Amino acid sequence: MAAIRFLAGFFCFAVIGSNWGFSSHIIKKEESGYEKVIEIARSQIGIRETNCENCGIAVKGYLDHCGIKSPAPYCAAFVSWCFGKAGYPQPRTAWSPGLFPASRLVTTAKPGIVYGLYFPTLKRIAHCGLVESVRNDLIYGLEGNTSLAGSREGDGVYRKIRHKRSIYRYADWFK
């Protein structure tokens, strides 16, 4: 009798701890949208422009996704490409202000949210990225067409740390 209880307990433990459990599959599915986009963006860290400004095989891929010929600024195209690679048809724009329609705006940052930086000289959002994580007042983001210094005309894909006060808008493309 003790052996049967042991085997029954072991079987239940195996089912709950494995992918056989229905609830663990549902939880993973809910998290997968945000996580998948973030993982795709992370995989691009270290991509650098080659041969000219806003050029290179990867950069061309980001821009092609949005129907834009290279060379061209690509921060928004990078964000759109990440969503596209994750299986989402939208957003699909290479123009950073286009990532922030009123229907997508949210007030808080969380992983997978798109953020925009406002440039007073241009009087518009002119750079964007994806929130990777939030720690206190800092946004850890993944950005294309930036640099170590955080410019909007950089040389590749980087992980950037920005203060919440520097973010002008947030958009949720999962809602």
C-alpha cells in the first residue's frame, strides 16, 4: 500500500512539474507574447551597421520589414521587426511617432511596452525602444539605431538604461 501511495505521489509530482500540466501551459502562453518579443530584441544586441550609416544586412532586414529602402533611420523599424518576428502583424512602421497612436497609449512601463523619446528640436518623438525591465525609476530598454551614448542616430542595437523622466510616451501593442 505504501508503494502505491509513493508511486501515485511521484506521478502527480511529475505531471505538475512537467509540461503535462495544463495550468503551466496556460501560464506560459500568457507570458509568451511579451517574452518572445523581448527575447527576439535581446538576440539583436551587438548588431552593428556596416559599410555606411544605417546600412548592413540586419539593418536592411529591419527596414525591409516596413517596406523602407536602406539606408534610413531604423529605431522604429527595429521595434516593428521584433514584433513581426514574434508573429504579430502590428506595429509595422519605420516612423517612431507612428508607434504611439492614442488607442495604444499607456501610462506605465512594463516589459514589452514600446517607449518613445521626445526631441524638442524636432517637436516630436524621434527615437524609440522596447522596455526590457523596470527597476525603480530606471527603464532597461532594447533599442536599434542608437549608440553607447544613447543617441538617436547611432551605429547598432544596444541595451540602454534610461530614467523614467526621459520617456515621453509608452504604447502597448499587445492590447
